[in-house]
Amino acid sequence: QPINKTHAGPLNSITIEDPNKLNWTVYSLDPKELYKFYVRASTKEGEGPPFIIEGRTVLEAEFPSVTNITFQTGDNYTLIRWIPREDPRKMEFQIRFMNKNSEEHWRVAGNVSSSQAVYQVTELLPGTTYRFKLVAWNKTQEVDIWDTEVQTTGIDSIKKQGGFATEGWFIGLISAIVLLILILLILCFIKRSKGGKYSVKDKEDTQVDSEARPMKDETFGEYSD
């Protein structure tokens, strides 16, 4: 039965048939309402006097009692900090995370108390974007009290491998160009060397022909006389 300062709401009845049942969960309660529970035992003789319990579920605004949630990242870790409120009650919540660049599901980093004030999530990938959230719960529902994206420092291993591959391709291209230039220079040198030898030979042959002609002319002249 929901109640407040001015009046009580409708009384709902639940019958538990199993006499050996030691507990029962009441669902679909309003976390902002105060409730009064009447527990009665029933026999063949009739119902006994009620045992009255008054209480409420944990308010969404009250769990967990933390403020100023911040984070600090490294190459393979994220450090989450928060400030507990001035509340004697210690609330428990769960830290979950997932790699935003992959199709993996939420992973549970751990369950922590609101009084702990700090928690470190390790074994993360460098240069990777993660999504973190802090989840609190009661018996009926879960509540996300903090949800944010965090990127670790360093270089992503996939991008790093891609960079090395690109760098190797560039070095290979430059090496091929340099090798082609060297081959062209060697061919030009060989061609020039062969051309010089042919020029000297032609020059010598020309000189021999020039010297041979006068001798032939003189020989023909003497024979004619």
C-alpha cells in the first residue's frame, strides 16, 4: 500500500500459496513512493494479526551517492575517480566498458562501493576509444549514472601496422626509382664508351687511306714515264 503524509493509497493483496516460501519480491514499485506492507498468516481458523513493515525502494536520485566523476587515461588503462557524498549509506555500483571500434559487448570491469572513490581499469589497448558507464541497481531496475567515451593514449596497433605498411611501400617505390636511374646511367656510359672506340677506329682508317693514296699516285706516275 503506497502512503504519504496526507493519505494512503489503494491496498493491493498478494496470496502466497506455498507455506515453505521464505521470501517474496514485489515488483513494479515506484521508487519515489513510501510503502506500507502488511504480512498476515492465514489458517483454517482465519487470518492472524498483521506484521507491518514500512519502507521504500532506493530513490534513483540517491544511488549511488557520488559526484564529480572524472577519468584519467594512459596507454593501457583508465583511472576513474569520484567524490562520495556526505551519506552514511554505502552504495554499490558496477563499472562497465566496451571497445567502441569493435562489435564486442559490454564487459564488467568490477563492482565497487561508492566510498571507494577510485577504480582503475587495466589491460586496455593504446590509442583506442572506449565507452564507459557506471551502473547502479535495485531489485527492479538498473540505472546508468555515468556514461562517457574515453580514448587511451599511445598509438593504435592497427593504425601503427598500417603506417609501417605504407612506409615500406614508399621506401620500395623510392628504391625502384633509384635502381632504374642507376641502370639508365650504366647503359648511357656503356653506349658512350662503345661510340668512342668506333670513332677512333674510323679516324685511324681515314689516316691510313690518306697516306696510301699519294704512294699509289707516285707509283702510277713513274710507270707512265
